[in-house]
Amino acid sequence: MNLIVDIGNSSAKAAVFDGSELVLRKRIDGHWAQELKQLAADFKPEACAWAVVGPEEDYPMDLLQQLAPWGLHVTGATPTPLHCDYDTPQTLGADRLAAAVGAASLRPQTDLLIVDVGTCITYDFVQGGERYLGGNISPGVGMRLRALHEQTARLPLVQADKPAPPVGRDTETAIRAGVLQGIDHEIKGYIRRFLLDSPQGCVFITGGNGPRFAREIHVERHDALVERGLNRILEHHLSTHP
């Protein structure tokens, strides 16, 4: 068994894999140390991999290292089954790299676009299932809503989880519709451009807000793409470091 921990900007997730098979996936609440220790006690993993893009001080590395006999802290510079063409791998988010690895494990030998709609929206590209080319970063839903409020004198802070009509009829719905429709058009634009360049390519959408966008376009949707990629990276290291 492998225990996987993905610590993001807004939340943390844990997953348990038996080889490549996902056994369990859960969001970790405020009692993260207790929950991780309980998962380790329940499943007795032989190895653990973790990635941290959120505040590291909230998740001490010494605890993560104690969850299994063999541990791997995955960063953007960690070797993976993909060749990485990113110029500054030391600044590459491990979640972006892991999502690319996870997508390539599901669609080998295929050009890939991975759209992760979380705190930020990231667009990452894989060539032929073998080379991670890099990608782009865009503000997420919450960032856009807060920016409109914080950088203007009178626009209110609007929540995203209420109705957004096609045309706003008041300031609140105008902001919500503008942000959500803007993101939807942005994602669709990336997808159309990618498929124009790679007609046989495959698009993955993941992340907590992923299901909200590009609903009418055929894409592969995987909630656990980052965790799947972290597990594949861990398996890769176990095979090369017996």
C-alpha cells in the first residue's frame, strides 16, 4: 500500500493506493495529524509520497516522514517518468507536475492538456505522453472575485456558489456571471487551441472547481489526478531505488 498526501493552497487530500488502484481518497480537515496517523495505522503503507504547495509550516515534514518506512517529498525537481522541459523546475509546483504524470499514466503516448481548476487555474501540456512541456497559470474563481472587491472602491465581495444568469441584472449577479463565464470561455479557448494543434490529443480537467466548466465539451474528468500522479512518481522511485 502507498499513502499519498497532497497539500494544496486551500485544502489537503490523502489517498491510499494498492499498486495503481485507488483504494481511498479523502479531504483532510483541521485535525490533519490525527487523520494521517489513523490512515497509516489502518492501511500500514509501505511507502508515502507527499507534495506541498500550501504553507509548509502547517504540515511539519517530520510527521509526513514517519507515516511509512519509505518516504518521498515530491517537488517540481523530482525525477518522474516524464522528461521535464521546464526551465526552472525548482519553481514548478509539484501538483502541476503530478497532474501531468497522472494524466500520462492514463493516456500514454498521447498529447495532453491538463486543466486544474483550484485556487489557481493551471494549464499544463504533455507531448506524446513523454515530455512535460510546461504550462500557464491563471487566477482562480476566488482570486478573481476578491480582486474585483479589493481593487475597486464600491464593488462588493461576491460568493461564487449562487446563481449566475447569462446576463447580470444587478451588481452581484453581474460580477458572478462575469467571473464564471470569463473562466468558462478561457478554459474552452485553451481546449479549442490545443485540439487545433493536436487533433488526436486528450484533455483532462481536475480540481475542486473543475466540474463547473466546459461542461458541454468532451473531456476526461478526474478528481484524483494529482494523487494518481504522485503515486506514479512514488512507484517510479521505488523501482529505481530498491
